[in-house]
Amino acid sequence: MEHTGRLWSFSLAIYGRPGVPEACLALQDSRGADVNRLLHALWCGALGHRITQDERQRLDEQAAPWHAHVVRPLRGVRQWLKGREATALGEAAELRQQIKAQELEAERLEQLLLESALAPPAATGGPSHAAANLLALIPAPDGDERDHLLTLLKATWPQLDPTRLSGLFPREHEQD
């Protein structure tokens, strides 16, 4: 399969919209969510595809080792260096920027792994597909997590009524 980078292009466009980076990072912090997997789930939904359990397993097999052994360690080093730039004769700031660039490249490569494992044909999907994909990654979201997931949908479908979008994520009391 050709690695086109359609997912990466989609991710850059969505991630650059207001509130999306904060929502993704909050879900990463609260649930350990892989931001690339969140963006992939959103992309698949935008293409009209609901990710099956078998496909989720294949995605895990493809991307989890890369994420665990490359992306996460680079992020850890970058975060550890944050605020320590004044040490090492001021050279740590430049090193941190280089690591940040390498982390971004590692994330791009992770997205190529995800896209090679599951790249639905280009079609028009909808927020219900994306919501189902996101809920598979973040089951039973609490109030804040639900708001973060909603931010992702609003960024992808800004023309739709936010009330309609929020109805795609059950509230805590509706899940019982």
C-alpha cells in the first residue's frame, strides 16, 4: 500500500484549530490516549468508516510498539528538558528544540503506520462515525473528557449544530 500521508495532512489541519491541542493533550493526560490514535479515529470517521474491534487490534499491533519505544521516550526527554534550558551552558534549549523536531517526525511516522494499517477509501463520513471511533478509545468519558471529545468533533464539523454533536456522546447517567 502506498503511504500517502492523507492522515498527516488531516491531522495538521485539525490540530491547528482552536482548542484541539488542549483537548488532545488533556485526553492524553487523563486517559493515556495516544493523540495519533485519536486523530486517526477522527479521520476514519470523517471518511465514513467505523473502526471494528479487529481493526483496533491491528492498529494496536502496528503502532503501539513504535509509540512506546520511539514517540513516548522522545516526549519524555523533551519534557524533562523543559525548564532546564539554563543548565548545560544554555545548550539544552537547542537540544530540546532538536528533540521536539524529532518527536514530531516520529509522530508523523506513527501516523504512516496507522494509515498503512487502516486507510478507508476517501468518502464523506459524519460525526456519528467519528464519535463511535473516539468512544472506542475513550469509553465512558467523564464530563471533561466528553467536552474534549466534543471539541474534536466541532473542529472537524464546525458547520454543524454543537447541540447535535454533543448528543453523540452519552452523559454519565445515560450509560448505566
